[in-house]
Amino acid sequence: MTSTDSAQQPADAPAKAPAKDPWDLPDVSGLVVGVLGGTGPQGKGLAYRLARAGQKVIIGSRAAERAQAAAEELGHGIEGAENAECARRSDIVIVAVPWEGHGKTLEALREDLVGKLVVDCVNPLGFDKKGAYALKPEEGSAAEQAAALLPDSRVTAAFHHLSAVLLEDPEIDEIDTDVMVLGEVRADVEIVQALAGRIPGMRGIFAGRLRNAHQVEALVANLISVNRRYKAHAGLRVTDV
């Protein structure tokens, strides 16, 4: 047998499956989304946009009364609950708490978040007279800290670069931006991409594994500088995809 013969594939070998379309994303319309830190600007904005798009949303806070007041203010069927209840009742849990309370919040909710798809959108930032600058957590990023603290959850990272001002503005119908989504399991990443795509004008873009989350989180410091310089609410677009 020649080398050419040995390289030939057997006639009865199964055909190679076509590559999956990266834009073939799952239907997430029936999933319940919880937003921890949903009484802050970023959390409220995300809750409002997702609920306005038809998603069932529960806002979480350390105080149930505060969460319920924020939910009533936002409308669109949003409910408010204490953080643990919010986590237990949700299929997807977005973490939008301040960086200073990130670790303690997740540690306290470890049992309530078992099996949940967790989406971390926290940006570790410091501020001084020169402006915003990125902090680097010991674990590498906020998302990696979440993964370390929540070993029985499915941790992803997304929604870092969104303007809370635009998200909360009821006069704005579309948010012109892409959302960079990171995670270890492609199916989980695709769920988060699909969730981002529920908001008009927005796309979810796969941006790598969690080890690449630090530079995504850190980029917010640059966007803050852009916004201050140009009096804007800058977002991101990924070209050629």
C-alpha cells in the first residue's frame, strides 16, 4: 500500500458534521433572571432592559424592602426580593454588586447559587485624582474570584461595558453596543449571548475563557476616560463578525 492509499479515508467513514453556526443561539425567553445588586444603577438598568424585552426578572438586595421598592419603580413585572431568595428563584443570576462587596456577597450566597448560571459583570476599579484605573484581584479578575468562590455554579462574565445612564433611560429604545461574553463552557456562554441579544441593538460576542476576563473588566477604566473627555456614554462594537 502506498502512502497515498494509506491516507485515503475509508468509503464508509461518516461524513464530518458541518461547523455550528456561531449565531445559532438558544431560546432563553422562558428563563428567570435574577440581578444581585439590582438596586444600583447598573443592576437596575440591566433589570429594566431585560424586563422591557419580555424577560422575567427578579431584583435582589440585602434588604427585601429596598429591592421591592426598586422593582415597583421599574415596573414591567419585575419583582424584588432579598438576595438569597432572588438567587434561589432564578435560572440565571447576574452579579452587579459593588466590587468592595463582591467576595463577601458571593461567599454568603454559595449554597443558594449551586447549579445556577452566574453572570459576573463587576469591574474592579480604583479612583484617584487622575481618574479611574483597573485593580487586579488576587484570583486574576472579578469573574475568576466568583468562580473560585462558587465551585458548584456555572460562572461566566458579561455586561461590563454598558452605560447605566443609557440602560435606565426609558426614551432610548435601542442600546447600540456589543457585549463580550467569557466562560469555560460554550453552552453557558451561548445562553448569555442569547440573553444579551434580547435587548434591542445589543449582541453577545464570545470573547474567550475566564482567564481573559481581567482585560475586559479593566477596559471600563478606559471607557470612563472616553466618556469624561467626550461627554459621551461610549460602548463597544466588534467588527467583521
